[in-house]
Amino acid sequence: MHPEESQWALYAGGELGWWKRWRLSAHLRECAQCRGQLEEFRRWRRWLRGNDELPAGLNWGRLAAEMRANIRVGLAAGECVGAAAEPVRWRPAAFALPVLAVVLAGFLLQVWHPPLRRPATAAGVVLAATSTGVELRQQGAALAVLHPRSEQSSRMAAGDAVRTGYLDSDTGYVTISHVYAE
Amino acid sequence: MSMRNKLAVTLAAVATAWAQTAVAPAASTLKVNFPKDAPVAVIAADWGESRQTARGSALMLDLHTALSLRNLAPRRIRGITLLVLAQAVTPGGKASVSVPCLDVQPGETFPVRLDLRLLRPSAGAGPLVEVELDGVLFDDLSFFGPNRLNCRRQMTVWELEARRDRRYYRAVLEAQGPEGLRRQILELLAERPRLDVQVSRSGRATAVAATHEQAVEFACLNLPRAPLELVRGEAVVSGSEARTPRIEVLNRSSRPVRYFEVAWLLRDPLGEEFLAGAAPATAGRNVAPGERAAAVQEAALRFSRPGGRPLSIAGLTGFLSQAEFADGEIWIPDRSALDDTRLRRVLPPSAEQQRLAEIYRRHGLGALIEELKKR
């Protein structure tokens, strides 16, 4: 099986990797037909290299003048198109739109309360006592009795409730809070 | 950042804050409802810092209220309990705020702070929170109130503990002088180990499957002169969770007992102990002399150290913390029983001990001695 013609064209130009070049070289040693094809490509390359001169008697001054004229025509046409278009006042719009979006979102959040997706919990009612107080959580809703952070606070599960106690440094009184579930 | 951009950012932040947070109409959100014949009256209510915030589709209300109450009764008030109901938010759920160890003279006013947070799925009409009077305890241990939360017994326990502790410190002052009293009070200010607790009334406190569930027996700590003897008890333990602790008791006294509570401690694998809970009596009837009964907490309780670090339960200890005889008299452990080194290290100071320690901390030893002489 002979390699494709394009492979011999690349081979002739020295543009193949070493592995492909090695494989094609091995094929060449045994295939006279492909050797002929490669020689044809090499001949064409030599011919092209030998005929890459510019036409004789080329007027460089005239060619440069024509190119300058074409550039001026292009610039003039661009200005005509620009003058016809209305200037876009994008800056005030870019400033106002995000602010409007935030205000609108805030307004919607205040007036629209979609039904809460209730998270699945291990049990229906959970009571918790932490350093911030006691809390009753029930199907996405919660009731908490808070207390200020206090070094002298205690918490425990007391019967069917949880309890926390703290010393109110403002009044000097101890306050004890419970939450209960029925 | 250019001036125009700064202005835009500021405007956006203000707009967001306006949209998300608003001053809650606390006066209409919270309704204080005391009976007409109540021995206390609401003189003023400060609704200062109440706020409501949108949290996604839910609404969070922070209600910070300080009620100023006046004692209308001819006796001194020793304690008060307010019942907090939020039926529109948590049906069946309720909360209470108690202030024990008071000494409010007739005609005198005193403050009660209510700091509540409610999270509810959507807006609704009508007051969200109702605050009612559940009970007032006077200096002669008489009581006024509907007692819906059985607060009378607990308030009496707190008052008896306060009297016991004041007697003890007066005795220390007499026997050891001011320096002896100072040493005792400084001991109160020492840090006690504390745990966060989460209680689930049905099923497990967490959704995680149990891996090493086992029944752990209670060590029974029988205090001297206790009317009931702890016989045995156990709880199903799995990691940091204990389920349905149950402790059996035997009435060793000569009087029937109407109610009792068994407090229990848990121990971690390093031997550190924490006060965990109190299991109430379940009988619902008098326990006759020589009869057995049980205290049970029908719940799954999960414990963690402050900050959320889990705790492994290695052992449980129970002791009788209160008992009420059929005639209404209440027993609490005496000071010598609580002087057990193990309990002293674990049990938090009583409400009165905390109050006395605060007087010492803020006003010094002289003020504390004056306070002890008062009553």
C-alpha cells in the first residue's frame, strides 16, 4: 500500500516528523513508483524556487501612490458611516440598571413570600440549647429565646424541654429560659 | 474606584439593606396578656431594637423587649415566670422566661428582658407572640398564676436552693470570716464544662444511621438523706447520642412522693464529666413508701462541645436532684451532699450562687456581706 501524495509533498519539503519520515524512507527503498513521485515533487519545488522573481519593469512609485489613495478612500468612507449613527448613552444606563434591579428584587422579597420548602429532618420537632439560647425548630419555622453571650451560662435537657440560664450583667438577675414541645 | 462607581456601590448597598431589613412593628407583633387580678402589672415596655429580616422566602423576626413590671401584691416577689406562645409559628411549641432569686418589695418595679427570634415561612396577620403570666412566687412560698408549665414546683426549687446557699455562705462568713467567704465565692467563678444539647422528641436526634448502638448502664450516685434510692438505669447510646434514658428508683422514705427528677451526668472517654439532663418521673401518681417508680426522658439527646465538636459518651451517672412529697413539701440535696468533689466540679452554680458571685465581682466583698445580711 502506497502512502498518500500529500505525504510525499511534505516529505519533499522536509516537514514531517522523524517517525513518519523514517517510515516513508523505509517504503522508498522498496518502491520505485513512490521514488518517482517524490522526485516529481522535488523537481516542482526546485522550479518554484527558481521562478519567484517579480515582473521586470515594475513602477514602484505608482504602486505606492495607488495604495495611499485606496487607504484615504477607506478612511473617508468609515467617517461617513460613523457620522450617520446616533451616539449611545450607555454610561447612565449601566449605572441605573443594576441599582434598579437590586431595589426591585428587595421590593419583591418584601411583598412576595413563596411557600417555604421544608427541609426533611430526622424528627418533626427539635429543641436545642446552645451558648446563644434555646430554640424550638418545627418544619422550617423556629422560635428561639436568646440571651447575650455570657460566661456564666448553663444548659441542659430538662424533662420535655431544654433549658438555659445566664446572668444578665445589666440587671444582675439570673434569667432561665425553656422551650417545650408538645 | 471612581466617584461615580463609589456612589453606585453605596446606593446599591443601601437599597439592599432597606429591602432586606426593616424595623419590626414589635408592639403589634408581640402581645402581653396578663390577667386582670395579676399581682404584677406592666408599667412600660421598651421595643427598642426589634427587627425583621427577609431570609429567602422566610421572614426572621428579632424581638428585643424589656418589660418593666410592678409588684402590686402586699408580699415580696421571689420569682416570676412568663409564658411565651407563638402558635402561628410553631404550633404546640412554647417557651418560658423565668427570673428566680428576686427580692421585689410591694410597689417596687423590676425589669424582665425578652429576647426572642422567630423564623416563619411567610407573613401573616395578627400578633405572632403572646406573652402571658405563668406564675409569681412570693417570699412565703405562696404562688399566683395558671401554672400551665408547672413552673410553681421549679420556682419553689430555685427559692429553696437560694435559701440553702445563703444559709451556707452566712455560716462560712461566721466560721471563716470574710476571707473564707471570698475563697468560696472565687470557687464559683471557676469555669464548668458545658455542652450544647439537641433534643428530638421522636426518633433520632440526627438522620445519621447508628453504627455502634449499645445499652449503657447508669452509675447510681445516691446522695445522703435522699428520700429515693436510685436502683438501676440505662440509656441506648451511640456516639454522641443517648436515647430514652430511664432510671428506676425506690422510695426509701416514710412518705409518699408525688414527683421527682433524676439529674444525669455523662462522661467522655477521657473521664471528663458534664451535666447533661434531668429525667422526670413518669408515674403521674404518688409513689408509696417502699414502692418502685421510674424517671424517663422520652427523647433522643445529642450532645456536642461548644463550637460543634462531637462528644463520645463513655459513661452515665444519675443522682436525685429533687423530689416533691404528696403534701407539697419539696426535697433538694443539701450542701454537704453537693460538696462531693465530683458534683462540685460538674454542677453549675445555682441561680442564687451566680447572683452572689456577680455582686462580689462588681461591688466587692463588702457589698456581698451586706447582701447576705439582708435576708
